[in-house]
Amino acid sequence: MIIRNAEYFISSEKVSQCPAKGLPEYAFIGRSNVGKSSLINMLTGNGKLAKTSATPGKTMLINHFLINGRSDRDIEKRIQPGSWFLVDLPGYGYAKRSKKAQDNLEQMISSYILERMDMTLLFVLVDSRHEPQKIDLEFIQWLGENGVPFSIVFTKADKLSKGKLSDNVQKYISRLMEDWEEIPPYFITSSETRQGREGLLDYIQEINRSLLEQSDTNE
């Protein structure tokens, strides 16, 4: 897939405020400091699209970015055939938030994931530097229990040797196989080296094509 342009579209506090455009939405989520903003910027080729910060837990809203729209001063005219939304969701598991703030974010996240009809796929980001983390495994289990379509994205692959990277990924896969009959698609990425970019974007393009074919058939 070629990303011709990527631009900020809207931020929402509630699912009801998300755009009613009927476009495919690919949402990205992970633990705080997993490298989500850097990955989004790498995928879109826009280093300033998603704000990165040395302080984890900064994303507090549901952020929609329009991919492959057209340039127009009228935001309503930017959407065209082939456009889709990349959605940046708040990270989970940031311990320094207050209990109330954490509960509010969890409600926002769960509402989007379970209620947002336009969400086509959820990408769950996992830091490849670590062995299986309880919080990630519990979140993935929750997705499975609720029938949410998702894929796993291992981030920060450049921070490890090839041997250690392979070992950590295999430990995650082995751990998931204890509870899952089939492992969802997964990608190994690096925002620094752009590893995994083409594979992940081609996967999105493949799904978009399938959705378009289904739409044409239904018509």
C-alpha cells in the first residue's frame, strides 16, 4: 500500500463523537510507552502526525487520522474512495493515573472496541524487548472472549539482537497457544528501521480490498 497522505481528522472523548463516515477503521492500542506514536508516524510516513512524548500515558482521547484522503479546505470533501481511518487509542496500564482517570479511560477504550461498528481491526502493540506480560495477555484474552478481531504488532525490534528478538516473540506465541487454537496474524516492527512497514500496510490493503469486494457483491 502507498500512503499518499495522512492527516489529523478529529479527537473524541466518547464513541458517540467519532466520525460517522462509514470508512474502515484500524485502531492501534498497547501499554503505555510501547512506541505507539512512533509506529503510527513510521507507517504513515509523517513524523509529526501522532505526538510522541518521553512521558507515557499522554494519549487521552480517541484520535482519528484520515489516510489517503484528498487535500481540501472543506474537511467533509477530503474523504474519497480508498480512504480509511487510522485510530490512535489511549494506552492501558499506566499506573500513575488516578483511579477515576484510569476507570474513565478503560470505559472509553472498551466502548470504542465493543461498540464502534466501523472498527475493522484492532492492532495490539507489544514491546518485543519483554517476555509475555500479564497485562497484555489479559487484554488479549478479553478481546478473544468478546470476539474482537485483532492482530499483534511487536514493536522496537531494533533494540534486540535477532536471536533475542526471535526468542521473545516465540515465547509470546507459545504462551498464547496455551489458550488459543489459532494465533492471530502478527507483525514484527521497528519505527527506527521501518521494519515491518510494508507487510503491515499490505495487510490493511488486503482487508480493504476484501471489504470493497463484499460491498460490490451486496449491491
